[in-house]
Amino acid sequence: MASTQHFVILAIILAIFAPSILATDYIVGDGKGWTINFDYQAWAQGKMFYVGDNLVFNYPQGVHNVYKVNGTGFQECAVPAGVMPLTSGNDVINLATPGRKCIRTDELTLVVHVESH
């Protein structure tokens, strides 16, 4: 009986923490980072993005930015009025839900499809 309870507790703990344990941090653009004159769709081609993964945007602070937008912004691949840019130069966007995601700036666009585990 006690071993069954331990198994149930272990299963619950794994269900809670497994997505973060399995998560991958993708450095967008690899060594090039988030910059102009780079084919981000080619970079994303063949990569499997899953819920819980992170997109890490590295760029010189003050040179570029990243906008994290709501579902409508993702669907339209547009930055709604009033959305503040991320500007740290090391911005992380967690892929929290499945579906099509569009990340953009005034000059750059990245569209990825996120799968459930």
C-alpha cells in the first residue's frame, strides 16, 4: 500500500516538473543572435519547438528589441498599440501554449509552430 502511495506522489511530481526539465532553450539565430540580414525562417526550419521551451534573443542592447504580444498579435503577426518592447539584449520568451507564434520587431520576423509534449 505504501509503495502505491509513493508511486502516485512520484507521478504527480513528475507531471508538475517534467515540462520544465524537458524544456530546451533555443538561442534564436544561434551565434548570429537577433540581428538584421539573417533568415530566421531557415534557422527555425527542422527544429521542433514544444510547450515549455524558451526562445532566447541575444542582441546588443539598444540596437534591436523583441515584442511579446497576445494571441491576436500572434495570429496577425502584428504588434498591437501599447505593447512595450523587450530591450534587455538577452530576452527570453517562454513558449507556454501550443500553436503558431510570431515574434517580430520593426525589421525582423520569426514564426514558429509549438507542439504539445
